[in-house]
Amino acid sequence: MKKNTTLFIAIFFMLASVSFAQKKKAPISMITGKTSIAKYHSYEQLNKMSKGDLLTLYTERIQVIVNILPNIAFATKPGVTMGSLGIPETKENIKALEANREASVDYFDSTIEFQKKILPYSDTRDLIAAIMFYEETLKSLHTYNDFKTN
């Protein structure tokens, strides 16, 4: 009886390990996180906002820029994977992509931590100018493909 139980448990674990070993990880997207903003603003709209709202907009735009611009040579939208770009999905390449993603998250988190402490001291006019600049930068991503040549 004890042998049957032991044999059954051993077979169960072997089957479970084989079924898990056969599952392939889903491809990792080159761009992740927030990649778009809901609305672009005019100077007049921004000038009517409170400083707290401006700080929120500023932070959102930084997040999108940090997620997209470092990878612009690969993609400007989420969903593009190494495989879809023809990059071999080797362990080294996957590890490099994961390290890049982790570094991006760390950079964004430390930047936002700094911004929360220091940005409230900024001049409102400078904050508005920065938001407008970031929004123009994000708008220009829509024309990125115009610069590609065959």
C-alpha cells in the first residue's frame, strides 16, 4: 500500500513538472506601462488649472516619455516584441530586455520621488511650459514613421 502511494505521488509530480515545463512564457513587449495621454492642452487651459493639477499632468507626461523614448528605435507603441522585430529571443536578449525594463521602472520611481519633493517649488509658468513641451514631444511621436526611409 505504501509503495502504491509513493509511486502515485512520484508519477503525479513527474506529470506536473512535464506540464509546467512545456508552457512557454508569453513574449515580452518592448514597451510597457503608460504609453499615451488622454488629452493635449493649450496654454489657456493649463493656465486655468491649479498647481496640483499641473503637477499631476507633468508626472503623467514624464511617465509616458520614460516608457517610450528610450525604445523609439524599436517601437512607439506597446505590443511589439523581440520576435516581431526579428530579434532572437535568446536567454541573453530576454535578460537584457528584463534588465532594461527594471532599470526604466527604477528610474521612473526615483524621478517621481524627487519630483514629489522638489517640483511643488517650481514656478507655475515654467511648469506650464514644461507640460506644453512634453505634449509637443508626444505629439511628434505620431509623425515618427515619416522619418523612416526604405
